[in-house]
Amino acid sequence: QVQLVESGGGLVQAGGSLRLSCGVSGRASSIYLMAWFRQAPGKEREFLARIPWGSGWTYHADSVKGRFTVSRDNAKDIVYLQMNSLKPDDTAVYYCAARLQSQTDYKFWGRGTQVTVSS
């Protein structure tokens, strides 16, 4: 099992920045990929970015490329999402998720952290 806890959300003005953190505990050594998603009220969940738990390339969705950056600190078992140039449309609950090496999808999810961007 893997436990994920997001933090770092809050209220920010348009143009501002936030850094979200996702603390990982449990069977971290079994993780293959970590990802960030978000879900705004009335909208479907949206994939934002992913990063291999070990070595490898990151990937960012076109909607956030150039503004959001995913990174990790394996020594601390934390995955980050740096969000810059925030817009009101970025308002959503942000989730981190983990996919194990034995899985084909993200099976472990945190509870989410609210990000609200005011205009």
C-alpha cells in the first residue's frame, strides 16, 4: 500500500505562484510513476503532469506546460508541483496519484488540496 498526502494549496491572486507537495509513505519503493491531477467543480478530472519515481523524463500536459513543473525529492519521499503564473481557471482541487510497477493505472490517490486563484 501507498499513502499520499497533498499540502500547499490555498488562495492566491492571479499571476501568483504556489508549490504543492505530495508526501509519500508506505511501499514507496514499488512506485513506478507519480502524477498530479486536478478537478474543478462541474468538470472532469484533468491530468497535469507525471514523473517517474526513479530516473526518467517528466511529462506535462499542454494546458500547463511552461507554467507548472513537477519534481521529486526521493530522499524525502516528496513530489512537488510548482505552479507559476496562476490563472482563475486553475482553481480546482489538486490530487497526487501513484502507479506501481505492477499496475497499469494510478491506483493510489491523496485526498487533494484546494487551490483557489482570485482575479
